[in-house]
Amino acid sequence: MVPPDIHDLFLASASVAGALIGLLFVAISVAAERLARDKAGAQVHRIRASAALTAFTNALAVSLFALVPGHKIGPTSVAVAAGGLAFIGGALVSMVRLRHMHWTTARDALFLIGLAVTFVIQLDQGVELIVTPRNPGAVSTIAILVIVCFLIGIARSWELVGGPSFGIAHELTALVRGHASKPADQEKPT
């Protein structure tokens, strides 16, 4: 049972999830050439697109079922979390099968692991709600996980469309590589 004080969050989440899924389809259309290629890197882009869709669909399903009067979101949380974990298993197997486990794809694997942790917690809290239907703590945790799914989906979508990355690790690596590639005569001040 969804407590009344959290109902509006799920209402807003359902609207946001629907909009983000629509935008993701636009992003996939824009990146269609990159996704359709038969090159090795195309699979990583397909996994990114699928991860974003999985995260957004999870948030949409949980939010919509939370809005159905009298419906308990425990079974929905368990079902979508299990589906999400199946996707992650398939994505990781695909990366290993295609030998895409390189340093450059470590970030992709890290995102998948983060999504897996989210789904495991959601599965656990869904089971908790099935066993104890009036557990407001489990509902609140699932609501927070819906927000986490949004954040993961947005990050995956950003990478899918090739958005720039200005993270500290990226910038420090570029700085170190920049100094390492300068000729010795350019490094000394005159």
C-alpha cells in the first residue's frame, strides 16, 4: 500500500518517466547509425541505450502501479527488478563474449553494476512489501530507487548521444597525457 504522502511523488515520477522514455527514443533515432554499425563499439552503445530504457521503464512501471488505488507495489517492484537483473546479466555476458572488457568499458560495467545494486535493493524491498504490505519504509526506499533509476538512465542517455564528459578523472587524465606528450623543449620556460 502506498502511503498518501508519497502518492504525488509517484504521480510526478510517472510523468517524468514517460517524457524521458520519449526523449530516449529521439536520442536513439539520432544515434541510430552508431547503434546499427557492426563494429565492436556498437554493442557498447546498444547496451547504453538498453540500460537507459531499462532504468526508465523500471521507474515508469513502479510509478504507474503505485498510482493504482489499492494496488500493492511489492509484486511490481519484484517483477521489474528481476527483469532488470536479467538485462544486466545479458549485457555483462555480451560484453565478455565480445571481449569488450577493457579499461574504456570499465565505466559501462560500473554503471551496470550500479544498476544491478539498485535492482537488488528494489527486489529485496519488493519482497519486504509482499511479506509486510503496510511497510512505509520499504515504499520510501522504492521511491528513492525510482529516482536513482532516473539518474542512471539520464547518465546512460547522455553517453549514448555522445555528450561531453568533464569529470575530474577525465580532466586529470587529459592533463597528465598532455604533459607526457609535450616535447622536452616545450616544457621549459624561456
